[in-house]
Amino acid sequence: MPEALKRIIDMIHYLPGIGEKTAAKLAFFLLKANKTYVANFAKALSDLHEKVRECEVCHGMTDVEHPTCPICSDVRRDDTMICVVEDYLDMLSIDRTGVFRGRYHVLGGVISPIQWTTPDKLNYDSLFARILENPSISEIILAMNPNIEGEATALYAIGHMPREVRISRLSKWLPHAGSIEYADEITLLSAFKGRG
Ligand SMILES: [Zn+2]
């Protein structure tokens, strides 16, 4: 097999959820595809790290020229609620439903002793600082995934809240969905409406 083809197969195979056969199929597709498409694809890939940065407020993703993401910059959003999520994809899944119009905070993972993820590696400090600095915040919604790590992550937040604030949780509504990312819209809607 040509070296360049083998290299691209290996690169694609490295992606999560992509087996060797699928990787080979996709690599072959790219080889046969329109050259402009492939050039644009390569450019988009190389731009990814240079044009995307973390939002200074919520730790979601934003264009490199904007320090805060569209959600944090939106003045029509409800400032009294912060929905705390594990990662940016969860934030997107929830926001897509339109059920929640408050602010978000991305922790950047879960507490996991097996993966050496301790609380200091997550964005708790900036969350607690936001809560202290903004007296208008009255509710924190913990939208962790329904598993042991999600539970530990939520409990740490509850145990370290810097001031009195209403804390609500979604997890008990989500077990059937398995995770926020894969929950359907109706499950997420009822998870938010029935939070407690
Ligand atoms: Zn943001």
C-alpha cells in the first residue's frame, strides 16, 4: 500500500469509534474525492486549533477573535441560572433543545480516580468564582451524566458551593438515556422541567 494512503488510514483509525475497515473506506473516499474538497478539508483541519479557543467565562468553545462564546455574550440570556455540564458537547445538546435559556459552565471532565482526574483538574474554581461574583445567580443546575463519575462530580460541586444558592439536578431523569449527549430532546425537556 502507498505510504501516504497508509498514513491517512492510520490517522482516521485513531478517531474514536472508527474501525480499521471504515478508516480504509474513508481514506479511499478522500483519495477519489474532488481535489478542492480535499484541500478545503485539510485547511479546515489545520485551522481547527488556530481558530477555536476556550470561552473565558464558561469554558465552552468560541472563535479565536471572541474571548467569550455566543451564549455568554448574549444579553437576552437569563443571568440567574447556570447549568453545569461535563463537556462542551453536553452544553450543545442541551442548548439545542431550547429548554434552557440561562448560562452554562463546562467543567471539562468528571472526577475519576481511575483516570487521575482530581477536582483541581476541572473548572470548579472558575465556577465558584462566578457564583461569588454574580449575586444575581440564584440557581445552579448540575447536569452530570448518570454514572458514578458524574455523581462524584456533582457531589463535589454541592459540597463546595461558596454561598447559599438553589441546587438542582437532572440526573435522576436521565438513566434510560444513558448520557446527556445521546438523550433525545423529549428526555432532556422533561429532565429540565422536572429538575429538583
Ligand atoms: Zn461562554
